[in-house]
Amino acid sequence: MFKKFEKLVLNGIQSSAQRKFILISTLIAFIISVLMISPTEIVKAKMLPGKNNDTFNIYVKLPTGSSIQQTKEVTDCVSSYVIQEKEVLDTEVFLGMGSPLDFAGLIKGSQFKNSENVAEIVLNITKKHEREEPSYMMVQRLRPLIQGNCEKLYPNTHISFVEPPAGPPTLSAIVAEIYGDNAPGIRKLAARVEDVFKHTNGLVDIDIMQDDMYDTFEIIVNSTKIAKSGLNVKQLNNILYLAFEGMDISVKNSDKYSDQIPLFLRLSDESKRFSKKDLDSVKSKLTSLKLMNKKGMMVPVTELVTVIPKKSNPMIMSKDLHQMTNVLAETDMVSQVYPLLDARNTIINTFSDEYKVEKTGLFNLMLTDKKTDKVYKLIWDGEMKVTMDTFRDLGGAFIAALILIFLLMVIYYKSYTLSGIILLGSFLSIVGVIFGHWIMDIFTTDTFFLTATSLIGFIALIGISSRNSLLLIDFTKSLMSEKGMHKAEAIAYASATRAKPIFLTAVAIMLASTLLASDAVFGGLGVALIFGTIAAVVASLIVVPVLLYMSDLEDHFHFHEKKAVSVEDPV
């Protein structure tokens, strides 16, 4: 078998047509693999794929000022769909608060939820080995069903699904940070960015991280009328607290406890509920509240106060001492890179009616209001930033590995040509990595992304494929220097002889990597090692011999022909 392979390599490197065919085919394969990532997007990149978890959360957010009863109505609607799932073991609803902190909730600010318009639903599902549907596929299936039926109960209700992250937790998959010195301008720009996100394919759970603007009513006390009515401000405060909040009015002694038991009094939920959210309803409710003065006369509260409608005072968010707000969006089984690029292009093309849009950095934008000359910055954050940082760091590690290998080979061989051949043979493993992801994407139900772990596998392959080329070049050098074999015969014999250890090493790597290929997070690493190893073997035994033949090995290895020495003798 190896004799046939030796003859095949010998004929291939000696034939000018076959050498051109091998090199051109390699170049075409490399160009196609690059085009499969961009612009064709046949193989898509993502930080990490979806993780098959045993739990996930559902966040419910109603408009600011909504009652706990309205929030409960929405969570009941969500729960009615969730409990129908046979894979759901149990659920727990946290009304008006966040759930106990987990890894994702710590970053998403679950601990700050403390109002009647928010709730969290925690779901525990069966173990991943006991069900066929991954948790992220379940979320994808339930999201449109629940949002379509439960969000319409009250306008501007947001229901989002949060899964434990497969990697570093982020505020959201895509976060548009909008900075500026004008709060209304930031709010206006955030609303337009939110609208762009809503019309971008692949983006779901879109929300603006800011307080809603809503109508409030300020009660101004008329001290003069209170004094003339024979009342005092404390009585007025007490009746308002009793009506809407409740308060301790007395205590009760107990034989069982040493401390006195406070008696808490408030109106029933039906009595303190407003019929409408308008000024007339507030005045009507206050009219029903009366105070008795010292003469026994009942005085309506409306005679003592003035009710003024006004807008709410929203919280001002800041980051690094700069006023800002966040527009959040999750991705629906797609990479965050491509929807972000689509949204960014839409912003550049459509926001020019009100803003002067300038590009800053790689993806960020600076927008100047044409009317007010106010400057706003749009900076992308979230998983996209983690992706860019990770791919940048891994890219830097990859370049550093190539440079170190090249320098080491230059020191060892004292030849830039041979070092370049080893480097090229190592780099060609990227062809197998990309084609491997494309093949896996065909046979998997969901998209098989080129992930950060895939790049880790590719970096690891550089050392493995370099070893293959080293075996081949070192043995060729020995055959030429010690045995006096001519270049073509030495390369062919070395390729055939070293093919066996190269094949065995490759098979061992591929078999060990099959355990990783099925994992949700490390699947990219396994696929990169399997298919990258195949490409590295092909490059080492086919492409590298051609490049060696085209180089001046006689001068590099100080070749002297020796006719009396057999290749079977020890080197």
C-alpha cells in the first residue's frame, strides 16, 4: 500500500501538470472556504451555540404604574401555556420581584426588580438526557405562542425568555448603548432604534431599559383650609395612608408573645382601585374619603387638597458617568452578528432624515441631530461585544502561534522557504475546519455555527499539522544528506514512510474528538479537530511534498549523491 502511495507521490511531484493541479485545487478550496463565511454566509459565526439547559426563566414586564393584579393576570396567562408542556416539572412565579439570583439574573439586574409591574417565572424541565427537544428549541417554540396571546392583555407588555448562558453572561445578545447629554433626545433615539430592531429578522424580546413616561397626580395640601376646617395635616396623611397603603393603627396584647401585636388597617382592593386613570377618577375617590373635625362635621378630602396632573419623573441611567440608555434584543436561533449588521445598515440608511450619521470604530455610530446639533453615540455591547473581543483575542493568539512556529522553524532549519512551507501546511487545516462545519450544518436540525471553541480547535491544529510537516521534512533531509537520494525520490519515500504515523496520529485525534462533536458548547471544537485533522493530513502528504519539490532542497540540505548506500540501512 505504501509502495503504491510512494509511486503516486513521485509521479505527482515530477509531473508539472499534476503539480499545477494540486496547487490550483488547494487555492480554490481555500478561496471557497473563505467565501463560505463571507459574503455567502453558508457557514455562520457565533460566540457560542445554544445550551441545552434544565431550567429557564420568563420575565414579565408591564407598563410602569400597572397593578399587581394586572401583573398576576399576565403571569397566569403565561403559566396556563407552560403547564401544558409535559417536559415541565414545576414552575414558580415571583410577583413584583425577581427570582433568587442565578448566573444570568445577576447580570440582567434581576435583583433590582421591586415593583408591581414586574414578575419572573422560573421553570424546571426534565434532564436533557431524558428528552428529545433541547431547551433552546422549546423556548423558540413557546415564545411566539405565549407572546402572541399574553402580551395583548395589556398594551406595551413585554414577555422575554432568559436561558442560562453557555458562556459569559451578558445583558442581552444585542445591546445598543445610546449616550448623550439630552434625556428626551436619548429617549427619542432609543425608540427609533427599538423600531429598527422590531423590523429586523432574527431579533426577539426587544425592550428599552428605561422607565416609561406616564401620567401621575400630585396632591398639594392647603394648610389654610385644613386649619380653618378644624383639622391637622397628620389626620390628612393618616387617612391617605389608610386608604391606599395601609398602616398600623393600634396594638393587641397576647398571652403567647411578650411583644404587642400591631393591628394593620387598609381598604380592600376593590375599594381603593380607581375606575380609570384620569383626574376625575382620582377626585371621585378622594371625595369618598372624609375627615371629622372637632365639631363633628365631615369634611371631604378634596376640600383640603389640590390635585394636579403631571408627568412621571423617570430614572436617569448612566454608565462611566455618562447619561445613557440601553436597547436590548435577543436572537432567535441565529447568530447575533448578522442581525446587528442588518440593523446597523438600516440605521445608517434611514436615520439620515433627522441625524447626521457617522461611523466610528468598527461598528459604532455617532449621530448628530440636525435641528439641535446634539450629539449622540450608539455603541454596540452585549454578546456581540463578547464575540468581537473573543474572536479578536483568539485571532491574536492564532497569529502569535504562526509567528512563533515560523521563527522556531527559521532557527531550526535556517531557511525561510522551509519555514514558510511548514506554516502554509499548518494554515491549510482551516479549509477542513470550515468545510466540516458546513457538512455538520447539513446533518443537524439547527444551525451549526463556527464558534469560539472552533477557533480554539483550529489553533490547536497548527501544532499538530506542523508536526506532520516536520516529520516529512526531517526524514527527507536525512535521506538526502545521509543516503544521497535525489530530491524527488527522497520526498516520495519520506511521504510514504511517514504516512503511517501521520495516519495513526490523525485517527487517534479524530476518535477522541467524536466525544466532543455532540456537545452543545464544545461541538465546534470537536468538529474543528476532526475535519481540520483530515485537511492537515492531506496538506502534509500531498501539498507539502509538491512545495518541497519546487524548493531548492539540494542547497538547503547540502546534497551529495551517494550511490553505494541503501535506503534500508539505518540513518
